[in-house]
Amino acid sequence: MTDATDQRNPRATVITVSDRCAAGEAVDVSGPLAQQMLVEAGWDVDVVVVPDERERITWAIMGAVEEKSRLVITTGGTGVGPRDVTPEATASLLNPEVPGIAETIRSAGVAVLPQAMLSRGRSGIVDGALVVNLAGSTGAVKDGVPVILQVASHVVSQVDGGDHDRLRTNQ
């Protein structure tokens, strides 16, 4: 008999980083889009909105991990503006950093919009969860989530001690 926990979808959290959305001055569109894409891929997803404040971003990521999210995607705060602090808040938690994911997301975005190269998003592991920063636009979500989904389940398996050959047999 299988345990009921074996039947559940993996848990993910999308954290929208936006002063305006957090203050109720704008409607979050990137977070719900990421949520929809992840749900369609079989993840159970929560969406959280926080302001562009390093401490609040760090707390939101750690809160998601403590609530057993295996995938945490942030949207927003990855640019070069004075309030764009998501990469710094994330980098302080990553152990290890997995830069190839963020690099591939930037490459996918640049193919559509040259300004995507300005994203300073980071990616890596935080206490058994894959954490990835995306820029705060629907375009960045549309470009980035498919990249993340290519490897998210494999990353979760690997941090749980899974075998590398599992991925090869699915190709």
C-alpha cells in the first residue's frame, strides 16, 4: 500500500517582489502566471507578494522552504535599479549556487528581448529547495518557467540523493 504523501504533487511557492503590488497600488500579474504554469506542470503552488526589501525577500524564501516548498521562484527585483535587491537577498541563502539555470534563463530571454541580459537573477539550492529568480514581467515568466521545469524535478531528486541515471532513461 502506498503512503498518501506519495500521491501529492510537489509543493512550490512563487514570491512576487514588488513595492507597488505589496502596497496594493498595482495588480500582480507575473506571480499568478507563474502559478498557472506550475500548476499545469503538476505542482501545488502558493503565491506570496513582498516589497523590494532584502529582509522581507529573505524571510519569504525561508518561509516557503520551511513550509516544505521544493521549488521557490521569485519574480521581480532582478534589474539594475536602486530597489532591485532580489539577487542579493537570494545569494545570501544559496548553498550551493547553480548558475547554469539563471544563465540559461537569461539566454532564453535575450532571444526575445535584448534587455533580458540586464537581469541579475540567481539560482541554487536552499535547504533542499530549488530557488530561482526571474525578472518581474509576464515575458520573463513565460521564458523562464519552462527552463526551470526542464530541471526542477531532477534537482529535487538529486538533493534527496537520487540517481543521475534516472534523467537519462527518460530521454
